[in-house]
Amino acid sequence: MLSCKDQRVKVIIPVERKTGVKRIEKEGEHITLVVTIFADGTMSKTGVILPLQNFPRALEAMKDDYAWAGTSSGWITEEVYRGWVQNVFVPEIIARRAKLENTKAPALLLLDAHS
């Protein structure tokens, strides 16, 4: 998850001013990242869940670099999770097992704070 809440911000202001002003939006967009790091230190394609129903044209150049999904809130859902497991995680495990020439090599998926 990317969040700009609860973070201190350093600003440079003129010496004669006592404080700086930062404009804060009341409601920001929530973007979820699904990052997978393997025991050998390599990563699979990062999942990005945007609070959009349609893929933004401005991101078209990065379409193949990430595993994109969209929900109305930007939070992961059961449907998005299943799609990520079926389309990203499982194929990655199959490819790694093939490279090891061991189709039954164990795989372990650890998740943080998700039911």
C-alpha cells in the first residue's frame, strides 16, 4: 500500500517565516502493491491495484511491467487475489520448478495481515 498519511514532511522556507504550509487532501487515492520476493532475492512481477475501473492511457507504456488490477477502492479483493495467484504466482512457481528441473519443489507463500 502506498500512503502519504502519518509521514513527516521536511520543507525549506524563508528564514523570516516561522512555519510552512502543506496542503493536504482530505481523501487520497488508495493504491495497493503486491510485492513478491523469493528466497533467492529475486522478485516476480509486482501487482498494482488502482482505484479505477479502466486502465489509464497514461500508464500504457508500463502495462507489461506490472500485474495490474482495478477496484473501486484500490484495495485488494478476493477476486483480485485469486487472479494474481492464478496469473502471476502459480506460473512463476511453475517456471522456477522447471528451471530447477524439479516439478515438486516446495513453495511457501507468506502473507501479511490478509484473511
